[in-house]
Amino acid sequence: MKIQCPRCKAAHRVDPARIPDGGIHARCTPCGARFFIRKKTPQPPPRPVATPPPPLTACANCEQKIGKLEPRHKFRSHIVCHECHQRLQQVERPRPAAPEPVQRSSGDNARGSSLDTFRTGLPRPAAKSQDASPSRNGGRPLGFRDQFLSFFSHDMAIDLGTANTLVYLRRRGIVLNESSVVAFRMINGHGREVVAVGLDAKRMMGKTPSNVKAIRPMRDGVIADFEVAGEMLNAFIRKVRRRTPFFKPRMIIAVPSGITQVERRAVKESAEQAGARAVFLISEPMAAAIGAGLPITEATCNMVVDIGGGTTEVAVISLGGIVASRSIRIAGDEMDAAILRYIKRKYNFIIGERTAEMVKIRIGNACPDETNPERIEVKGWEVMSGRPRIFWLNAVEVREAIEEQLQAIVEAMKMVLDRTPQELTATVIDNGIVITGGVGLLKNLDQFLAETTGLPVRVADDPLSTIVMGSGKTLDSAALFRQVVDV
């Protein structure tokens, strides 16, 4: 223990064990002064004083309780919540010269007359609800600023498909329908320059020199090449914009229901790279059901089979949500590859992917007429002779080539029906099954699925644009947006 002489301020070190409890007299060696030393007793640490939590306060405008951790703001000397403060700052109107008197309730007597002027001079917001419109910041209500920017920006819905990309522009409808292909030229083996995008790039597939490549950045319904997908989206957005707007647009993008969180993040980052202010995702079966005009908000079974280029989505929708779903990566691309393999195995002919797709579109038939099938002339490379040849292919052979893919789609439908509650399954007989997607244009596909499943099946009016139309309707309707969009 250290002590200090009161006269000369000299410092001394004393063993506390040698000091008795009552204290002892000591003498300073340098100056000879005598003073009394008391034994120091350890003091307990001061107890922390518990600060009472701030009381719950009611917002002076919307009368909702403000939580303990929520920020408090003052507006005209009244405490308001964060949402009301932002809204009142933007939408404030001048006070009327002679406001009409407001009839107070028993709880308003303590607030004073200034609060009545505050309420009557400004519009009061609607009551808060848990299903408020989501925004980019993760589920909070869209404020006046977002609504103001949405009015002036070109908000758009995008069907980012494996084969085709469709863009729906708000207040204008579908403005773009292009192939999801990008052609770029390699520069000195390091950098690359985009040559063509969309239909122009698709015409180059299989016909490019060594320094030019035409690729599809989307595979199996998800992004396979992140940078190329961003460049493709950016080029499509530049095409649909009449001029460069001052405000960035919001985008709602349809994605398969079975993709992972990493794939979802890749889609969002690609859209943000293309210049989006906020990106929202909607599942393709939900968008297809909305585009087909099904009553998704009612307690009835709405079964949708969306067969696109990379994935087949089968889902049962009721009360605005997906009850049961199944996503398989067997669709139009797999059918093209199956036709290519079939021709090579049976005729020893090699054809390209575009030729196989053309064969599927022209004479593809799920229930062909075996007595008088359609035929088509196909040009290819004969393996035995090593030279180009021409041969004929009929619809029965194409049906045999895609038999495996059709059966896989039927099995996915049966699996979804097996997972669906019995009360909903019973209503499928009345409502039927709706087919959407590009493969929905295959001839007699509805007849084949109806015969296999024993249920009524119909094809949507425009199966190729059903998803983007459903996404566009969701973008236009605030109530539908809150219910079905993933934030």
C-alpha cells in the first residue's frame, strides 16, 4: 500500500498486513513529521443502476404504439413513428385557414387543440398490417419515395428463360421477345466484346469462326455464366427503353421454384448489374397461373404445368400460395438432344441443335397419326460416307425419340398430385390442368396428358408469354405483389 507524507509529499510503501485495524502513528523519515495511518478496507463495487425501459408511446398521427427500439421523431412538437415522419415530411400540405372542429374521444382530451389541427391538416396513413408491401430493404412497407420513383421509372417484369427472354414494361405491355443467346468476339485471347444479342446471336450458333462464340448464359432455368447474363440483360433493357430515364427501374423476375439461394442471389446480382433499383423474384408456376387467369387467391386447386426450355414446373396453387410443387430439369432442350441422339443412332446422321429444334417445332406431335404421319426433309452429315446428305423424318419417329421426356413430365404430375391434400385433389376434376411454356405448343400435348392422367387438360391461350404476363400483372397490382412476390 502506498502512503504520502502530508508535509513533504514523500511517498512510502507500507505492508497492509502490519497495520492494525484501529490504525497506527507513523513518522516520515526525510522530514520527521508524524501522521496517522488508517487501514483501507476494500469497498464493494457500485451496483449498476438499472435504467427503466422507455415507455411505449403512441404515434400522434396514426395512433399506433411505437415500440421500445423503434426510432421516435417529432413533427410539429408531436411524437410520430418513423413511417409517419417520412410520409408527413414528403406529403405535407398547408394548414387550412379554418379547419372544421374534430370531435374528440375520451382519449384525445389530454392532447390539446394543437393536435386536432395537426390531424386535420395532413392525411392520415392507413392502418399498419403485417402484409405491408415489401421493398428492397427486406419486407418494410414501400414509402412515398418508392411510389414516387415507380411513377416516373420504367418498371419491368422479365421472364429470364433458358430459350427465350421476354420483357414486360409497365403501362406498355410486352415489348421484347428475344432468344437468350449472346455472341461475343475474343480480343487477344483475354478480353471479349459483345457482337450480337438475342435473335441475331441465335442465327450465329454453329456458324462462327474460332474467335467468335455464341453461347446461352441460361442453362436449366438458372444462370450458367454470370457476366454474360448481365451483359445480355443490359442489352435487352437498352432495347426496350426509349430514352435513358433519370430513375432506375424496379424489376420482377420469374425464376424456377426449385432453384437454390445461391442461384437466386446470382439472378438478383445480374439484374442489379444491368441497372435495377430493386429486384424481386416470383416463382414461375405462380406467374404462369396468374398469367393464365386462374383464381389463385381462392380455396380451390389451380394446377399448372409449365414446360419451358430448361425446366418443367408442376405446381398446385391455392389461397395465393404453392401447396405442392415439383421442378425437373427435363424440358425442350432435353427433347432437342433426344431427337439428335435418335437420328444419330438410327440413321448414322449428325445434325445440329437448331435443326433438331426445327424438327420438334414443325412435326413434333405427342399423339401422331400413325397411318399418315407428317414428314420433313432434314439435312445432315452422314457418318458412313463422310459427306452431307438429305433424308426424310416423320412425326412417329419424333414421338418415339421424345417418349422418355414425356413420361418424365407425367411422373412429375403424378408425384405432385400425390402430395396434394385430398380436398384440393378432388377439385382438379372440375378446374382441370393448365399447360404453359414454349413446349405447350407441341401438337396434341394436352390430349396425351389427358389420356395418361385421366384428368381434363387444356393449353393456355398464349403459353409462350403466360409467365411474363403474370409477372406484369403482379407488378401492376399492389395487393397481388404483397402476396406472391419473394423479397
